[in-house]
Amino acid sequence: EVQLVESGGGLVQAGGSLRLSCAASGFTFDDYTMGWFRQAPGKEREGVVSSRAGVTYYADSVLGRFTISSDNAKNTLYLQMNDLQPEDTAVYYCAAASTGYSVRWYLNRPTGMDHWGKGTPVTVSS
């Protein structure tokens, strides 16, 4: 069974930082396209960053502020979020896809991801 479990969300002030973690199990992490998505109340789910085989694509809204990384030995994905703004407030989801198309394609198509975690909430206060 494929399972993704996010952690690390919380409440921060604008300009602060958080690091989210995604623990993957039931599959080989390095064989999948991995990504982070987010969904604010009343809005559609949107891609934050997607990555596979060393190729990474960030949404314009987070470029230069967020960084994806991984610890393959632990089968864990991370999202370092710096200079957080109130507009970043959302539930953040880790996702995986067994297919290996363009990482940008997945970022713009959340339905292309095969597996999802339950999410971890991030709230940024002004």
C-alpha cells in the first residue's frame, strides 16, 4: 500500500520559515515523480513544486522562497519554505505519480498525481 504522511505545518508570522516533511512508504520513493501541492479555503488545489530524477519545477508564486529536497535513505521528501506570506496559508499536500512525464505537466495537473497524503496545515499571520 502506497502511503504518504506529511508533517511540519503550523503557525508562523509573515517572513518566517517552516520545513515540511513527507514520509513515503509502500513504494520506492526515487522511482516516482514527487510534488507538493496546496489548497486554500474556497480555492482549487494548486501545484507548488514537482520533481523527478533531479529535474525540478517551481510555481512562480514560490520561486526563490521554497526549496524541495529529499533524503532517499529515509524515503522522505522535504519542502523548505522561507519568507512565508499570508497568501501561502493553505493545507499542504505531498503527492506521488508513478509516471515520468514532464514535471511541469504534473504541477499544472494535480489530477495527474496517483497518490496523496492527508495534508498538513500552514497558517501565516501578518
